[in-house]
Amino acid sequence: MEISQELVDAINDQINFELYSAFIYLSMGTWFEEHNLIGMAHWMEVQYQEEFAHAMRFYRHLTERGARVLMKQIEAPKTEWKSAHEIFADAYHHETLVTERIYKIGDIADKLGDRSTQSMLSWFYNEQTEEEANTMGIRDKLKLIGDSIPALLQLDSELSARPPAGPIPADSTAP
């Protein structure tokens, strides 16, 4: 089944948004580097890698379906925050936006009966649940920490243990 132009357009937009997401996390990581919160910077670098991998999943879905990927200009991300808490609040909010966008692609795939895209998106639905839970959990811990430097440093140390992102799967439906 040939993929519809409506889905191609929506997925191309999502590829761009996933790359923008990667830039957001890299910018956040830079802020943490500048504030000597190396564990949080590491967490953001891994998140950057994941977002890039997400863009590639969408990219591969289009190319496997014979559609053309159109690269677009990527908006510059925010670069200034007041605190680690503000960064993770922004990260959580951003992940909710990503989830909404992916659900809209799913609505289009459902309307068109595009089972291949529906199958590919099922991985993203689960991934977005995890992404929102992770950023919300860290945001909430930072709220509890408040101005406690020892607690902030403990959380920073914990976040440094995040394993690197795995390789990008050969096809868009692989786990």
C-alpha cells in the first residue's frame, strides 16, 4: 500500500520536530555543563541521541515506503534557564507536545487505514509514555530538592548513570 501524501507531510514535519527536540536537549545539556552538573548534562546528551534516533525511525519509515524525506530548517532552541528544575519542567512540557504530535499522526493513519504506519507508531506510543514519565519524575524530584545543594548533587550523580542510547534499529518497527 502506497503511503498517502497527507501522512508523508505529517511524518516529514515530525522528523523536523524530532531533530528540533534533539537540539533542545543538547542546549539543555550545555546549560548543565556550564553549571558543572555533569550527570544532568550526560542525561541530556543521551536524550539528544534518543531524539535523533526517533527522527531516523520516522525517516526510515518514509524511505521504506518509497516516500521522499524533505529536510527543513530547524528552529534554534532556547538557551537560558534559571534552574535545573526549570529545564526539566520544559523537558516534560516538550515531551507532552511530542506525544500530541505523534497521536495526530496516528489519527491520520487510522483515518486512512494505513496499518504500516499504525504499527510503526505503536512503538512511539510506548516510548512517549516513558519519555513523559522520566522527565516528569526528575522535574518532581527537583521540586522536592528545592535549594538543597547536597540533594541536587546526589541527583546529578544518579543521572550520570544513565546508559548511552542504543543503536538505531535497521527498520522502523524494531524495538
